[in-house]
Amino acid sequence: MLANCLTTYRFSLHLLSKHLEGMTDAELRTPIAPGHHCGLWVLGHLVFAANIALMRIGAPHSLPDERKSVFGPGSDAHAPIPAHFTKDALLAELLATPALLEQAFATTRDEALDKPHGLTWLEGTPVKTLRDSIGQLLTYHAGYHIGQLSVYRRATGKPALF
């Protein structure tokens, strides 16, 4: 099942790359409406989420404290994104995550993936196991935020992809 999620994730990241073509860091640093996170936050948040998936299965990940405060749940929509987080740097890191996840899944035992996820915000949902929670990060969660970046693309006057 996670192999299918990875295929969907790779396709989603392909579309994300297309959405970001021609968009500048300046455009992505500017929220399209008051109180909203900027597009660069959305991209960084996707990197953060991929690293959460790696961390949850015990694989090497990149989650320094700054990432959580800048891109994690509850981060301030009005806080500026530090200059070293650029579209190109975040996108390169994000595009590397499918291979890292695939390697990690290959060495993670089914028994570990089938344990309860232990996440309070997913209690009472159909997402029950660690496998389920990682699957939703790679599919629904990624798709939701990539949809936000599609709106950013259109808000900057760029044409729809299809």
C-alpha cells in the first residue's frame, strides 16, 4: 500500500514542480490574502511533513528546531520566512524525499507500520496506524497543500496547467 502512496506522492511532486515553474521567491514570499501563509511556507511545510514521515519510521531526517517554528503546525502566518529558505532549495529537498522514503519503507517492518499512530489530532478518524498516517501525509496532505500552490500560481496571473 505504501508503494502506491509513493507513486501518488511522486506524481504530486511532479505537478508541484509544474505549478512552481516561473514563480519567483518574491511571489512565493507574499501571501495572497491577509492572515494566510505565503506560498514559500506551503513548500517548506511539505518538506517538514516529509521529514515527519521519515522521523516517524526511524529514518534519517532533517528537522532542526527552526523548521518546526517556521513551517510546522501552528506556525505564525505573519512571521517572515528566513532568507536561506528559497524555492529552489526547498524544492530540491522535497524532490529528494520519495527516494528517502522508499529506502526507509524497504527496511521498516510491517509490524511497526501497523501499530497505532499515537497522534491525538487523528483520533476518531479512519486513520488508525502509523502506515495510515504516513499514507495520508503523502497523499491527502500533500495534495491539499499542492492545491494551495495552484491557487498561488493563478493569483500571480500565470495560466492554469491544464
